[in-house]
Amino acid sequence: MAQFIQLVIDGIAIGSIYGALALALVLIFRSTGIVNFAQGEMAMFSTFGAWALVQAGLPLGVALVGALAASFIGGMVIERVIIRPVEGQDPLTILIVTLGLFILVNSLAGWIWGFNNRGFPRALPDGSAHVAGVNLSYESLGIVAVLLVVVGLLYLLFQKTKLGLAMRAAAANPESAPLVGISVGRTLMIGWGLAALLGALAGVLVAPQLFLDVNFMGGVLVYSFAAATLGGFDSPKGAVIGGWIIGVAETLAGEYIDFIGSDLTILVPLVIIFVVLLVRPNGLFGSPEVVRA
Amino acid sequence: MSGLLTSPWARRVGLAALLAVAIALPFFFGPYRVSQLTLVLIYAIAVLGLNLLVGYSGQISLGHGAFFCIGAYTGAILLDRTAIPHLLTVPAAGLVCFAAGLALGLPALRLRGLYLALVTLALAIATPVLIKRFDGLTGGSQGLTVDQPAPPSWSGLADDQNLYFIALIAAVPMFWFATGVVRRGSGRALIAMRDNETASRTMGVNLATFKTRAFGLSAAYAGIAGALFTFANGFVAPESFTLTVSFAFLAAIVIGGLATVAGAVFGAFFIVFVPVWTSDIDEALSGVIYGATLIACMYVFRGGVMGVLRSAWAWSTKGRNEDEVAEVAVAGDGRRAGAGAGGVRS
């Protein structure tokens, strides 16, 4: 039983990271209807940025804040320069552009930093607390806490500030929002900036466990796709809860299903994506897509 | 001039000349270059299959690397376990992938756009992982080594030339068949379905049948290409079938031109030779070029290489024959709608 609880807690910790990246996907999907296939690679690039700042001799805290701020600006620039020209076009065009961005960012990182993997310093303290035979590492607790704080801040931003209201209005009705003086373009840029920031946060939290290389976020992106699909692509609540479910399902399946073991856990999110899309395409908390025939 | 090009006889003469060039090519290059050209032909088959699905029927697949992989392993396992002649593995792989494509096409009926992209992406990631898992049959991460077909003794061909001709003999009927599919009613039904599902249904297109068939056919093309890949390489391993392959195929259809048949050849040239030419400078450069080209295509060259060629042709014949220009313009609109798969919703 202690082992089971341990696995669930580990699953929630790793699931929080999937949830953070899934939140980034949801943030962009809600405002633009785009599933950003490049989200993971953008996060990888941000993480490399943080690593490079640490290598340059900056303290870890300063490097992280710098990388997150740069990611926010980078996300805004990507929206304005690369995404804006194709915004509102058909899914295939947008998909190809985000895939192009995926390949471009991945290769640029390889060009700049090479293809070797590297260790990444832990931002969260080592050590762990033992409660009733369960090992609660401070890192796991810290990751969950960071996610909860982020969710709280996002809630405050969207519900309690004028900017958040403008962003919701622009997402809900991009045609009418400009009539009340909202710049839809500006809110979209901020949305992409926030998403890039969230992705960067997921990247720096998961990098110490996975090692840093140009492909390290690829797997995380798949888990986050599964989390967002399960939770519903337009539901922030769904992204977080979906992330936890995916994380727990991953650790449990890896331990208790012999066929999956430790090297086939990637099948868990893939099967979940497949089943959810076929059985309940809007996910647990998503709203159904309504199309006028 | 333009009348000449559109007359069926001129087309036939042009195609015969093209075929003659294709037959002559391996006698003018060294073995290394010939093996690259063989790879172009093999990729062109897979790219053409993907274009039938994405360009013509408007269903997005990020998973064609998986069908390519299944085809390659079908061929490799048959050659490994049985005494089957090499050439028979090609139709066998085509049949297996046709069935696999139909099987995926059924759930795909319920999904469109980005969701279909997600599911096919999942397939592309899962396939090499599963191949590694069933290592009794597939050799796991070690892969399988297979014999390459020997050239018939009467021909006097070198190994690389023989492989080139096998790929060419496979590619020609595949292109011929695809041309037939897209020109006849079935192709028009696919395009109608892509541009407006409701309208096409009113016109009597059975969506379920056409969508699943398009998936099956497209997968069969990828599978046949996979089987050819196996004995062109003499070796298969899961590492050859990462997500990069699926991405490269998608890049190739965009660069060659969505909803074109001949574009597959240009696309295949791009994905074979760009990595070769850029690897001297930097390992990562080909990815930078892929990514930038994909984005640029969506901004500027919506029709890819074929679109540019058609525009150039329309421009050069401008004013001489207004009807011809109008016809080319219509073809141009078709391409735009190809890029705009599923775009008509209201």
C-alpha cells in the first residue's frame, strides 16, 4: 500500500509538469484555436537559455528569472512574426507552420548548443520527508506547489484584472472585442508570451530529472498532449487534472503492467489520446465544438 | 505552345522523354549517387501516397512514417523467415499496410483536423517502440539484416543500378495509378469532400467509404515504399523510423506541392539531398532549412514547387491564350483549397 501511495505521489509530481505544459497548450488553443506543436521545443529552447546563463556564471535564481522573462518576450515575438500571418487560416496550414517552427527551433538549438546531453541544476531543494512509510521528496512537493501557485496566479490574472478580461473577451469574440477598444493582436501576443513562460517553467522543472538535450521535451509534449486531450483542449482546469491523471497512470502502469515496464510508458499517453478522442473527443471538461452546417 | 502541352500526344511524348532520362540516369553517376537517386524514387512513392491523403482528401496524417516502418518490417520479416523472392515482399507489404490503413481510417472518420493529427502522431511515435518490444520477430533494437536482391546475370547491371531499376519499375505504375485516381471520379469525390463535406454528401459521395479507402491506399503506398527501402538498405532498425521520417514526408508534400502528383518527386529530392548537402556545414542545418522552408511555403509558395512552375507557365503564356490561363488559374485555386483542407466550414 505504501508503494502504491508512493507511486501516486510521484505520478502527481511528474503530472504537474505535464499539466504546466498542457496549460500552455490550452492557453493558446483557447485564444486562437491553434494546437501549438512547437510548444515543447520552445520550452526546450528556454531551458537551454537558462542553462547558458548559469554557464555564464549567473546565480541559478537570476538565470531562471532571466530565462522566463526572455521566454515571455520570445513567445510574443513568435506570435507576432510567425503565427500572425496565418492566424485564422485552415488547420492544415497552421499545423504545417507550427511543425515548421518545431523543426526550426529544435535544429537551431542543436546548431547553437550541439546534440550532447547535459546535467541541469536543481532549483528545488534536495532531501525528503518520510510520512507513514511514504517518501515525500522536497522536489516533488515543490513542483506541485509551483504548479498550484501558477494556476492561482493565472486565475487572478484572467478573473480579476482588466487585462485578463480583455484576453477572455478577445478569445470569446474576436470580431466584437475591437469594438470595445480591445486590441486582439496585443492580447494574442500576451497569450503566446504566457504560454512560452509556462512551457519554460515546465522545462526547467523537469530538466534536472531528464537531462538536457535538444529532444528532451519531445516526450513531455506527448504526455502534455494527452493531458490536454483528456482534460479538454479548452479547459485550464482540465489541463491540470488531466496532467495529474496522466502522470499517475504513467507511474502505475510502469510498475504494475508487465508489458509496459519502464521502457514502454510512452504507450500510456498514446493509448489515452486515442481512446479519449474516439470516446469523448471533448475530454472531461472541454466544451463541445459547435459548427454551423 | 501551351496548346501543345495540353494535347495528350505531347504529354505522352514528354513523359516518354522523362522516362528515358530516368532510365539513363544510373549509367551516368557513381554507385553512391545512384543509391541516393534510388532513395528519391522510394521516398517519392511514400510522399505521393501521403499527398493522396492530405492534399486530395484533406485528412491530416503525421503518422506515415509508421506505415513506412510497417512496410519495411513486413518485407524484412518475410525475407528473414521465409524463402520468398524479394520482389514479392513489395506487394505483400502494400497489402499489410492497406489493411493497417483501413483499420486506422475507420476511427479517423470520427476525427478531423488537429485531432486526427494528434492520433496519427501517436501512431508514429508508438510504432518504433512496439517494434523494439516484439524483438523475437523484429530483432528489437538490433534490427534485421536482409539480403539485397542480386542483379539478373544477363543484365550486366551493378548492384546499385539493379536496385535503382527495381525502385523505378515500382514507382512508374504507382504514379500512373495515382494519376488515374485523381483524374477520375474518385479523385474528384475526394477533392469535393475536402472542400465541403456537406455539399459533397449531397452530391452522392459516400464519405465513410472514400475517407477509409483514401487512408488504405495512402498507407499501401507508404508500405510499398517501406519494403523497397528494406532491400535498398539491406538493413532495418527502429532508429530509421523516428518521428523525423513522418515530418520529412509531410515537408516533402508541402514543398513539392499539395494535391499534385508530380510534386512528390520534387519533395523526395528535397528530403534526400538537403540533408546530404548541408551535413558538411552543420548537422543541424538541414533541420533549419526544413523548418524555414515549411513556414515560407505556407506564407508565399502555397503550391510548393509545382505551384511555382504552374504560375511561371501561366505567366509565360499570358495573353496568348486566355482560356489556358483561366484553366491554370482554376488549377491554382484547387491547390489553394488543397492547402485549405477542411477550411470550408460555414
